[in-house]
Amino acid sequence: MNYPPCFQDSEAKKEIERLCRENNIDILLLKDLCELLNEYSGMGRKEGVIQDIEDIIDRFIKRS
């Protein structure tokens, strides 16, 4: 996986993990969604992004 830079910086990652814990957000779901948006950034028309988001959420629900 190619996570955005904020997940690669150790201090930023700790802060993201803290915020996820405090707000009851699944860190893997957040990482997957951020990665997807990172992949789509710079593209003019983002065809397929909604379906990809739905797929990520479906995988999260099955994982839970």
C-alpha cells in the first residue's frame, strides 16, 4: 500500500492514531480511504472513485 506521507512520518502517525482512538475511528479504514484519495489526486475526472470508496467501506464492514 502507498499511504500518504502523513502515515509515514512517525510523529504525525502517532497523532493520527491518537485522534482515531479518541474518536472511535478505525485506523485501517482511514488509511485505506486516504490512500484511495491520494491515488486519485491530480486526476481530472475521478470516474470510479465513488465505487472504490464503497468497496473500501464494504471491506471494512466485512472485517468488523
